[in-house]
Amino acid sequence: MRSSFIKWSLSGCRIILPAMLLMLSHMLRAGDYTPAQARAAWKRMKSQPVTEANFREACDLIQDIGRKNLDISYEILAEYVPVVQKTGDRQKVHVLLMSWAKAKASLDFFEDAEKLFVKARANAAGTGRMYREALAQTILLYGEWDHPDSMRKYIALAEKECKAASDKENLSFVYTFKALSDMTDTASMRRDLNKAITLAVNLKDKNALFTARYNYANIFLQTNPLKQVMEFESLLELVNDSSLARFPKKLYERTAFTFRNPGPSVYYQLMQLNLLLTDFESAGKFAELFYNASIKPNPDGAQAPYFNAEMALVNACRQQYATAAEFLDRSFKQFKLPEEQIPYVSYFAAAGLLAEHRKDYGKAEYYYGKFVSDRGYSHGMHVLPVELYYAHILTVNRKFDEAGKILGRFPGMLAKQKYSATGYYYNQYLAEYLKAKGDYKAYTSALETFYDIKDSLTNLNKYRAVQEVLAKVRIKDKEEQIVRLNEESAYRDREIQRERLFYGVVIGLSALAIGLLVLHSRNRQIRARQQEALQRSEIERMEKQRHIDLMQGVMEAEEKERKKIADQLHDEVSAMLALASLSVSSTLEKGRDDEQAEPKLVKTKEILSSVSNTIRDLSHQLNPLAIERYGFRRAVLDSAEIINLSGKIVLDTVVIGFEDSGSHTLSFLNDLYRIIQELLHNVLKHANATKASLEVVEHTDMISVIVEDNGVGLSHGGRAEGQGLSAIRSRVAYLNGKMEISNKQEGGVLVVIEIYLETKE
């Protein structure tokens, strides 16, 4: 089901993105077909050749049939697409596949839609705009379907294609969808939405601009209802733009992404936001606008039962119970299902309010409890979580334990919703619950909070009412100003003859003004050059400081390595030499006749051999001789082999390139080798992994290093780094590279390093 919203599930957070893709409601009313009439009409149509006129007629027929017989329209498309494909007209095939795929996606048949979009992209490959349209719609599909990895893949591809073609419209859509791909990164969301708005602001077709601004208001400002109201009210002016007001489009015109029914979308949002601010009268006003724009033109459309349920809920909140009952009864009849099978939470919220008004508290408890789960609280097109209604009616029915459990879910969720209808009703129902339980101290506190929220919302709505009056006054002032300007214009017309006498003086003054402007312009140019020189100087200073910081980071890393080697010399080598010295001294004191002399000397030899190996290892750490002797490639592979022989971990190693040892300086290869050593050391020491992989690739203009393991991952989601990783990051930055580190979804850590090489001219 698709209402006036597209539902998105991104990064584990269920949110709602209104886009009004109502593929079925508001279609042309050229004719209503019974199933038999529909099939007969198609039988007559499919026998005709695929000309431009016949194609358009076939599209209109599919669209008209789909109003009430959607399955039959799908059957026709399944027959018609192969017929059109045989003509080789890829544009017509694009029209059919895109419309078919979007219709499936709008009703949550995502797997069917995915297959159709695959065909659409294959058909449109190499065509330019058609291909970019298919990519944009594919992004939207995976966003709705909660497939973030696929979504990111097509965002990158579509962004590249749109930039190469300077396609601002589709690029604006891509940035809007990209902004909504990670709801936790508000900085990136705002940046991408601003990019989308900037790209679309001067386009003739305002769909991209409206989509970006709509989602800026609806998603980015979702924690500030007052700002949302102001932003949506400002969108009402854009709603009347001719490029947005020509829907419903013909099927053969709507392959590109377009924001369906912008007027009803804005009315709906303003209705919901005013409910959220407990301004029920304003909510009712926008509900009527929404009803007139979306339900009246097609009272039996696919979305009508859902919209009528929403109208019932709004009127119940306004305490217009008779009207609410009429809408709810209409919704029930249109669902054509047993009441317990109706799949819509707002229907049961409205039914519960009406049952409670009739004092049928048992029925109200049934309705409210229909969608209550153990996962927190419900989200949907309704504003107030149905769990609050449920907790209230449980209190009324004196089921205090259950009511307490429900109310206990909300305190942590109200941080950003305190001054809203949710906070308002939560504290009201909490006070009611505490009073019924006899906890009068807590009851008093909850009641105080309730009145604080109530006063705040009341004052806010009064302020909005005053602002509305002031806006009307400003409009009246502007109208009066226009009248005065017209009068002044007429007066100037009468004075034209007199003004001509002064033309000579005006020309002279103009020449003088031009001279002054030239001098002023020259002065500004000089100042601009001075400012530019200052900026260049500041950039050079910042670059020097950056180089100093990088050098300091590398020096700190090297100092850490020297300290580690010194500690090893002190702790291991010194201790072993002391043991050797003690053994030799004992032998010398007791002489060669001592029966323990030979074992002591053998042990001394073993100790000295261990010291030799340790010193050789330390020397290799200080200056890896294997690079000088056998080359960088062999040195890395030898290190990997040593790790595998240790039996602590299975390390898969791939080294590509580095055939010519003279391509890079020895110091560069030493630094690169130390980076790899430190990465592998971190895996062995901290990852607690059984498998790892190392990939080192020499490209034409850069060197990439990828290390990943199946260990425990980084703590705090990869945001915390130890000294070892910080030292590696400093070395990478010093070598003109960048490093990215993250936890993998299946467990373990992925480190990607790219070091860019200086180009040789």
C-alpha cells in the first residue's frame, strides 16, 4: 500500500518520506472499465500496428483500466512490452518499463519493481537521459526497500553520469535521495539537500526544486515542528507553478521522476503538523483542503480508504465525532475487509476515539491495542502514537500493570517531542494513571508538566495566529502601496515635459558619475589584489603549518618505535646478556673440571643465539634490509610468511606491482613497509582474529593498501582510535595519502589506505 508517503527504512531507522507517488489515484477519468470491457478493449487495440498515435492510445487505455483493474493493466503491459520491443523503439519501451516499475514500487512490490528496473536500465543503456532517469528511479526503489548498500552503489553511479552530462535536474534528485540515505548524519543531509536546491532553483521544471525543499522541510526539520510549518507554508506558493500543476500526466509522459500531487502533499503535512502542535482548527482547515484535492476527484480510488481513515482521525481529534464516524464508515466499506483485517493503524486509532466517546471502553481497548507491539511505539501517518491511547484506556479500565508498562516506554523517546501533542498527551495520561494508582506526589509533578506544555503550545498557536494577522496586514499595506505607486506614476507622466529641460544637466552629472565609478572600480581592483595576496600568504602559512603537524606526527610515531625498541633491548636483550654473563662467571669460578661447566656453556650459547636473533629483528625493524636486498615485494611476502608460520592467524597476502625496485625511493618504501608492519601488528595484537587479508597494489598514480580481518572490530563503532592507528594515520598523511577505517557488517575491521604518487612530467 502506498498512501501520500513513500516509506523508507534507512540505517535501521524507520522514517517517512512523503513523495505522493499516487500512481492510481487522480488518473484520467476517460472511462471506467469492467474486467470484461477492459479485456475486450485491449483485444481490439493489440491487433493494430505500433504507430505513435496507436502507442499513445494504448497507453491511455492501460492507464484508464488501471484505475480499477490494476492486475489487468499489468497483464496488458506484459503482452505489450515484447510487441513494442520488436519495433526497436527504445523510447517507447522505456515509457512502458518505467511506468510499470514505478507502479509496482508504489505499492511495495519491490522484487517485481527491481526486475523491471533492471530491464529499464538495460534498454536505456547508452541513451543518456533515459538511462539517468532509470538510475534515479532505481535509487528511490532501494531507498524504499531498505537496501542501503544497493542504494549507495546507484547513487555513486548516477552522480557520475549526471555530472558528466551536466544533467542538473536528475543530479538534484540524486542529491535529495542521497541526503535521505543516512538519517543520522544531519550535516551531510543538510549539505546534500542544499546542493539539490541550488541545482534545481533555476530549472524551468520545478519538480526537482519542490522535491528537495519538501524533504528539507519534512525530514531535516522534523525535530522542529514550528519551522516545519513555516517552511511548508512557504511551499504553498511553489505548489501553483504550472510545471507542478499539470498532473495527472499521461502515462507516456511520466518516465522522469516527478513529485506527484504537490498540493495535497503540503496540505497533508500542514494538517499533521498542526495536529502535532494541538492546533486542531488549523489542522481541520488543511484536512478539508487535502480532502477536496485528493479524495473528491476520485472517491473510489485505491488510496481512498486510507485517506478517509485519516479524515476520521483528524475530525475525532477536533471532537467532531459525527463527521468522524461518517468518514470511518466510508473507510470501512472501501477496505472491503473484515474489520480485524484492516491493515491501517489510523483506522483503529479513529475507531478507538469514537468508541471512547460512546463510553464503550472495552471496544476502545480492542481498537487501540490492535497495533501495539513490544518494539517501542508505532510510527505512521498518524501523529500521536497509538500506544498512548492504549495506555489511557487501560488506565480507564483499571489495568494498571499493563498501562504502566506502556507508559514506561516513552520517557526516553520524548526528548525531542516534549512540546508537542505526544508530550502533551503523555503527561496528561501519565497524570491520570498516577492519580488512579494513588501516587499523588508523582501525579502533581506530571500534572505540572502537562500544564507547562499546554501553556507553551497555547502561546505558540496564539503567536502563529498573530503572525497570520500581521501577514494579512502586510498584504493590505502592499496593496495600498501599489495604489500609491500607480498614482505617483501618473503624476510623473504629467511631469515628463518639465523634466526634459533638465536632460542636459542629467547627462553631465551622468558623465561625472561614470568617472567616479571608474575610479571606484579601480580602487576596488587594487584592494582585491591586496586581499588576494593576503589570502595566498595565509594559504602558504597554513600549508607550512600542516607540513609541520605532519612532520610532528611522523616524529612522534618514530619516537614511539624507538622507545619500543629501547624497551625491548632493555627488557629482553639486557636480561638475556645478564643470564649469559652469570653462566660464564659461574663456569670461570668453578673451573673446567666442574661437571656443570659444559651444560652451562651450551645454555650460554643458546642465550647468545637468542640475543643475536633479537638484535637482528630489531635491526630489521629499524632498517628492513630485505627491501634493499630482495625488493619491497619480497619483503612484504616474507613478513606475511613469518606471520603465517607463527600459527596465530591465517593471513592471505596479495602484492601487485613493485616489479621495478627503482620506481620509488628507499625511504618511501621503508615508510610504506612500516605502515604495513604496524597494521599487521595491530591485527595480531588487538583484533582477536582467526583470518586476515593484506592487499598491496601499485597503480599508475597511487598505491593502495587494504587490510581486513574477522576479529572483534573497533569499539564505539570505529570512532575510537588507539595510538597505533593515530601513528599510522600520521605516516599516511605525510606520504600524501588518506586512510579510512571502519567496522564491517559481518564483523571485523576494514582499513583502506590510498597514497597518491607525484606525477613525473
